[in-house]
Amino acid sequence: MSEKQALNLLGLAFRARKVSSGIDTILRDIQRGKIHVLLIATDVKKNTKKQLIGKCTHYDVPYIEFANRNELGKAIGKRARVAVGILDVGFARKFQTLL
């Protein structure tokens, strides 16, 4: 499906308060089992990407490399974001089917 549709869905998930953003918050939410899918920006730095993917692999959280950091931030009405965690099962399933 379209990347634009996925970005619109991300904005909807943010307005529904089903999104986690910020590296520290995301890492904590992965450990607590709150994140159902992690969206990682395609232009994230190598070490940050390795850290996020390592946590996702260890805690069995699916991740998708999607859009760039500016597009992720714009979709949720914030500054550039390197990753966004989806906290709702329904939104997570929809992202996995769209992407």
C-alpha cells in the first residue's frame, strides 16, 4: 500500500494516544511489552538502529523500517523522530498489512 496512507494512519494512532516516541520511552515500553510494532526511520544512525533492532529482537517485537525521520515526526505533529512505537494491537496489525 501507499506510504502516505501509512503516515496518515500514524497520525490517527497518535491522536488516539496509541503511540510511543522518544528513544528512552520506546526502549522502556519495549521492555514492558507495551509496543506491538516499532516503526524505525530509514535514515537513522547506525548505532541507534542497532540498539533499537537489538531490543526488538530480544523482546520479540516486530519492526518496520519506514519513511525518514522528518516524515515520521511530521505525521505525529512533532519534530523529527527516529522511531515510533505503536501501542495498540489493531493499529499494529494495520501497519503490518499496509507495509
